[in-house]
Amino acid sequence: VQVVESGGGSVQGGGSLRLSCVVSGYTDKFYCAAWFRQPPGKQRERVASRDSDGSTNLADSVKGRFTISRDYDNGTLYLQMDNLKPEDTAIYFCAAGPLGSCWGGQFGYWGQGTQVTVSS
């Protein structure tokens, strides 16, 4: 399984970015895909997840600003980030795992991460 993110960059506060993640080689048609982030000097945290039925979860800190979507035909996960704040600055990681991962389970496959920097 390969997980490859793209779309990070630098933006001023209030701006937008869209992250993409391609998951390939996952033999099970039904799996959970999610975005995590790790701010400088802090632990990694879950941002958003979406399972094969379309059920989504968003962290409270991003609700109303971030949207997670998924193209099931080509195995791509997206994270639309609007009204970005300096505290959103982090390395963003995409992850894939069994459906239980969306509800607190572990993810088995991770991308290399993409940097998002938001200036004030």
C-alpha cells in the first residue's frame, strides 16, 4: 500500500489550501482514510476521517473551516482547508487503515507528510 500526499504550502491567515492524498494498493475495497497533523513541538492529532460509507469525523478545532472528501473511484482523499489560522501550521499526514480506524482504531499505512504553514 502506498499513501502519497500533495498540496501543502505557505499561505496567509484567512487563506485556503487543498490537500490531496492518493491511496494505492489497498486490497480491501472498504477502508478508512484520514488526515492527521503534527504542529511544531506537539504530538500528532487527528484532523478528519472518512470511511467507505461516507461517514466523516472532524476535529472540533477545524469544524466549519475544513472539509474532507473522497473520490472512491481513484482512491483519492482530499482536505479542503478554508479560513486558515496560524495554529493550523503543521505537517499534515494522510493515513489509511481498516474501517475500525475511523472510530479510534489504528492506521496501518501512512504518507510522508506535507508541510502547511500559515502566517499571521
